[in-house]
Amino acid sequence: MITLSKRPRQLELLMILLLSSWLLLLVHSSSSVSALYSSHKATRSIKKSSPCISLRGGAASAEGDTAKRISKRRLILNKIAILSRELLKSESPTLTVDAEHVDDGDEITAQSDLSLPNRKICIVTTAALPWMTGTSVNPLLRAAYMVRMTNEINAHNTRKEELPECWVTLLIPWLELPSDREILYGTSYNFTTSADQELYIRSWLTDQDLGDVAQTLNIQFYPARYHSGLCSIFAMGDMIQQCLPEGGDVCILEEPEHLNWYRAPTNQTDGYWTRKFNYVVGVVHTNYKKYAAEHYSGLWTSPMVGGLSSAMVRAYCHQVIKLSAVLQTYAPEKEVVSNVHGVRADFLREGKRRADDAEQSNASSRTAHSDDSTRTYFIGKILWAKGLDKMINLQNHYRQCTGEYFPIDIYGSGPEEEVIKRAYLGRNKKATEKTKKDQSRHRLNGQGEDDDDDDCDTVEEEGDLETILRNKIEQLSLTVKLKTEDYLTQLPKSRHEIIQRHPIPASFRGRVDHGTGMNHTQYKLFINPSESEVLCTTTAEALAMGKFAIIPVHASNDFFLKFPNCLPYRDKLDFAANIRWALTHDPEPLSPALAREFSWEAATERFVKACQITKREARYRASLGKSRLDERIAYFHNELGKGVKGDVMRKVLGGGPVSDQARYGMEKMMKEEGEEGVEDDDETLDKLEGSWLGSAIRKTFSRSEQL
């Protein structure tokens, strides 16, 4: 029986005490509670009389009353931070299991128990290195650590002569077209064959301290093409029959909806995932429905994308693992929420280094830490959707509470980088450099005009009127162009640029690797106001390194709330309080148990547990009778994708270069038989590729890849 632990009485007394002290301080510091939010006007008067006053109050002695008011506000923010953390802990009840009520129904079915010996596992994903994206890195690391797990399980349960070379297979895409590889991987990776790419992947695993499995992991490739409109890779041909003709025991589909949207149909009656494998697990990475809703056509594309994704997941998976509860519902009876991802070993090494340094120093002096040399930072793609618009509002509120902004370094790049820079640094300040360049160019051109005039006078004496007119027209065109550029530069690029009155002390550092591209000794505070991720990897990396992480209370961040250095906030006041707390305190050193929670060993254990189905759950699923529905969806999806009608359907739904699956399969079969491929004389398909429906879907998912 599962019961919830009750909130202790001591916590209620602590809340009453803190609230009482807070109210007393507010009444004492001002005649009304609004004094906390009226610091904007007070800051102006402070700066006029004593411009050196700062958050630390080092120069506030010149204004005694003002210094006391700022000091009390800082004390209030610290108390709010303590109260907020206690409340969040009290709202996260622990689960206790009464062992007396455990019966046979809680036993794990053999089909879903990956900890049993002799289980062969195939992991299929939608991306591969050197494309550094979540669906290439995480499945690769999962496969590597599952090799270690299966080797350990089978070492004592299988005779050596019966041991296969490897129990785990990783199936990844091979981009057949050189142009696709150049677009996605760049010119520095000149892979001519899939064997070259395989060597690179194994070398990367060795660099991640996984040399023991780098040479034993079974890596296979399926033919694929890059869809530039959707910024995604899709398989070409029947990947199940081509790469896995004999099927297998366990299959893990990374992004099962993505793998099956445009998948080629199979001509085999047992060609579905759930028929080829005894047990199929889907790991959902991306919230495509939310991304579709943010598009201008989201009113109709979002329900369509959500319904199609739900159908693909339900039809081809026995168990569905969602990284966080922020994802949509796919198949309620099959779903489980669990963070089955870990972080790289270099982040854990940095966390251990910080813990060792903290042990060597005096632990009692940590609360008196000075924030003179401490800077906060954000790392991620430079997009408004990553919460950088929220960061501006939070910075402004912090300035209202304390009198000034907190400096922040922003790492990353993105298509909206220039617009965001202008919003943070101010329109006039951001445009100054470019304006000066244009003005200097204009002056140089002006001087050139004078020289040209002299030349024209000389030419005019010679009577060449055509040359004079040509030069005058060129000069006039250049002048109009420069003035137009100056005018466009001064125009605001976003609403934040119009509203923001004061520049924010933000430094944009460019794109770096979070683990090896930064000087971590100067950072102890990571801020991530984003709510668009399913599970933010950079937050996990920052906490694994032993840093403070200030994040919003959101379903995507539930996994991080249990860590002591996580400072969640519900509103702007909570955020300001957490910033003050983090700037005046040091993070707690990560204990070995907490550090292990971020490791891939622990993530693999969580994955195995999330895959398990009890006998009671199996009986409940059978009573629902949904298995027949799942089979019908799979059959219907497969039949729709066959032949020319399937290619037409994929064209209409925005398949683009991966639409002609049936034609691709026929051409490949004829090529193998030595015959010429079929000619492309179907103009209808080319017209459907540019349909309004396909265009809307392409724009919807191109935004999801940016995020």
C-alpha cells in the first residue's frame, strides 16, 4: 500500500515564524508593504547622491537610512529564499511501500525484465554523431552503458562458448547523399562510407572513458536522408527488413513517433516493430505538439501532430517512457515518467573537484562568501523560446528589489542572437558600433565624391557627359543605400528592445562546450528560466558540477527539485530571493550518492526499472482490450503508406525528400537486379510537395529543431 508522509508540525511553526519576522521587517522599514517594490525611485535618488552604492552596501555609509533599507531588503530576500525551499520540500511527499501488501501481482513479467540474462537489445535512434544533438548523444551513451550492464549480468549466467560478441546493437542513420552530410556535419567530417563514421563514433566513445565498450558495441546503419525543411533525419526504405530481418528480443525506439511518421511500409505480415520484437520500449524526447501549437497554424496543426504522434507511439510500443510529465498523453496505460538520461563523466569530475576543494576549506566560512568575483551564466541556444525574454523581466524585478542588475554571461548561438543582444544591451548601444562603421564609410565615400567631382570637372572639360551622369547616379545610389541601412539599424527588432529602458550587464560569449569550453572556477550560479524543454540537459550538467541552478517550478524540472543546490522559483520575488541567496552563499558539496544520480550508471538502472511491467499491470492492460486497437492502427498506417498513394500521402504531410519511399524501394530493388530505375513522370507528387499543408508542417517542425 502506498501512503504519503504527513507534513511535520515543526515546518508549520517555521513558516509562521518566518512570515512574522518578514512582516515585522516590512513594517519597520517602511510605512507600507509596497516599499519592497518601490525601490526603483529610491535607486534613482541613491545614484544621484551616492553613485557608488552597490548590492554589497560597501559605499552605503554616506546614506545611513538608505543603507539600512537596502540591508533589510537583502535580509528579507534571504528569508524568502529559505521559506520557499522549505515549502517546496513540504510539497514533495515521499512514497513508502508497505511490504506486507506485496503479492504475486507485483512480480515483474519476464517479457519486460531487462535484468534477466540472455536479453539481446537493439536501440534505434534518429540521429548520429558528429551531429551533437540529444537524440544522437543520449542513445549512444545508453547503448554503451547497457553493454556494460549486459556483460555483467551474463558473465555469471552464460557459458563462455555461448557468449555473443555483444548483447547490444545500436542502429543509427547513414546519410546517403554527400550534400546532406555536408549540411549537417560540415566540411570537416569527410565521411565517404558508413565505416568512416563508425570509426569516428568509436573514437568519441573512447574519449568519454568508454574504451572498454567502444570496440565491442555493435553499430549498424540504416539508409536515411536529411529533411532540411523539418531539420530532421528520416529513414529511407523498409529499415526493419533491411537491417533487422530476423527481428530480436528487445527493441528501444528513441523518439518512436519520429521514427514512424514517414517510415516506409513493410510487405511482411510480421514486419511491425511489435511483431519483430518480443518487447518494444519507446523513449519520447521531444514535445512536438507544443512546438506545433506555437506556430501561427498551431490551431489545427497541433491537434493533428498530437494525434499522429499518439497513434505512432501506441501502435508500435509495449511501454512508453516520458522524460518528464510536460509531454502529452500518448497511451495512458503504457506510460511511465522517468529521467533515463545521465551526464558525461567530465561534469561529474568537475563536481568532485569542487567537493574536494570545499572539504579542504573551512566549511563554516561558506556562508560568508563574497560575491565580488562571482558571475552567473546561461548556456543554450540563443532563442526567445529558451526563456531569454523571461530573463529580461526577472532582471528588471531584481533591479527593483536591490537597486541594480546582476551581471550574467550568456553562452550559445542561434538565429535570434542579434535581436536578443539588442534587447539586452539596448538599441542605441548595440547599434553604436555598426552606426560608427557606416558613418566612417559614408565619410570616406563623401571624400570620394569630392575627388570624383574634381575628376568630373576634368572630364566635363573634355565633354564626356555620359561619364558624369553615370558617376552621379552611382554616388546617389550609394548614399541612399547607406542612409537606408542607418535607418533600418535604428529600428527596434523586438518589443523588448522598445520597452527596455536600461541596458542589462550581459556578455554574449558565443558557442562553447559546457564541459570543456568554460572556466568553471569563476561560475557557481547557473540560471535557466526556460520552460520549453522536456528535460533540460544543461541544468543536469550544472547541478552535477556542484553549482547552484535557479530554475522555475515546472513539470520539466521535477527531477531536479530534490537536489540541495537547486533553487526553484514560483514568481519574480522568489527569483530575486534565490539570486541573493546564491550570491552570498556557496553551493553544498555533492555527496557521492547525489552525484551518482546524474551518472549514466544510475540512469541505466532507472531505465531498466521504467521498462518493467508488473503482472498486475499486465492483467489491467489486457482487461482494457487496447491491444487490438494498437494492431489496427499499425495495419492502417502500413496500408496507407504503400505504393503511389503512400508517396502522395507523405508529400501532402510535408515529407519532402523522404516522401517517395515506395519509389525508393522499387528503384533499389531494380538496381540490385541490374535493371534501370523507374522514371519520375508523376508531376502530381512534385505539386503536392509544395502544398500549403506540407509547407505549414515543415515550418512547424523546423522551429522544434531550433529549440
